[in-house]
Amino acid sequence: MATTGAPGTPDTSGAPDTPAGAPAAAPAPAERLPLRERKKLRTRQALIDTALELFTERGFDGATLDELCDAVEVSKRTFFRNFASKEDVAMAPTQDLWAAFLDDLETREPGTPGAAGGPGGPGGPGGPGGETVLEMLQASVFAALERMTDEGWTRRVRLSRRLAAETPSMDAHGLHFCDRTARAAAETLRHRLRVEDPRDDLRLRLALDFLVAACHYAMDTWVSLPGDPGRNAFAAELGTAFAAIPGALTLQATPATTAH
């Protein structure tokens, strides 16, 4: 996951609808929106694309917010209707993925196997009778990835992740966003699942921590791949990372042999 402020989403009323500190909803598919909202989405996307290009070319601190707004021909007021900060706009591609994850988690039917081929699919660890919380979370990640249909999304993510690796303020923003998103996901699970044992709350958070760690590893691996890897390559890395979680919990601490 990768803010100090609410993640950006188009403002439809002249003031942000998202409560402060809450992860923003994923942008709706443009074809479902009226013309006015489609224009706002295009402005939001232009801000993201231009910001990533400017920050990649000049460095994150080498391009000012005024220069970004001038390049897109929008006011700073318009910028702040969409994003809370430079860090927010630069990390929007991954934040949109996690917003879609939260949306899916809100509506996913608990206790049923996930899609075929996914972690909770037929023959998976959840078995034919249902799924574990971790499998439910993994299925929501795959569903969120399926919603990232814009052809430029994968390139934006790679640019964003590379910038974050060399920009401390983006890294801090990402950690803050990650924590808020995990808390929001945990709250969703508490409302939607039967949690009777007090220890189950801890287990929910641990499942989320496992998921986040696996997603971070998968994204870092995917970003480092040569060429122009697409969503399918990212999905494959996610599958590899998710499949490694059970083995990580039972990995033996075998001492290394000492060379003589």
C-alpha cells in the first residue's frame, strides 16, 4: 500500500465527501458517469500523469505544485479537490488499487470459495466448504486488480513506486496510508464476519498484515521486472507471494553451515 490526508478522489460537490483520515472510494468507471463527472475524472487523471512525468524528470522536490497546476492548466483549488498533497497525487495509482480492494471487501460474500484460479478457488486451502479470512482478503485483492482497466495504470504504478523508493516523504505517506487502509479493512471484517473469540480480532489484523506484506513483496518484484509487465504479470507475482504465506509460518530456523 502506499498519505498524510485522505487519498484523492474526484470532488463532486466542491468539497471533499470523504471523511478526513478515511481511505477514498475507488473512482467509478468513466462510462457509468455523467459528462460532468467524466470531465472531473479526466482532470484527475491528467494531474496524476503530469505529476508522475514531472517528478520522474525533475525529482519529487524539483517540481512545485504551482508548476504542476500550470502544466495541467488547473487552479490549486482544483488540485486540492482531488488530492491532499504532492505525495497523494504521486501515489494515487496504488491508492486507487487499495480503494477498490476496500470496495470489494464491503460487498464480497463471506464464507464462499473465491474465483477459480485464485487463492480461494476450487481445490484451494479453503476447501469446498468455504474460505479463510486470508483467502477472502486475497480474492478481494485480485478483484481490485481486475478493476484497474485503464491501459496506462501499470506504467503509472511503476513510476510511482520508483519515485517512492527514493523519496522519504512518499515512503512516509505510503506507510500512513497503508495503516489507515488496514484499519478500514479490519473494521469491515468485524462488521461482516462473526467474531466471537476475543483472539479473533488479533487474528484478523495478523491476516491483514500477512496480506499487506505479500502484496508489497509482489509489487516490488513486479516493478523490478524488465520490459513492460502488465496486470497479468502482477497477478502472477501476487499468486506466488500469497502461496508462500503458509510455508513462511512453518519455515524451520536451520542454522547455516559454517565454512572452514
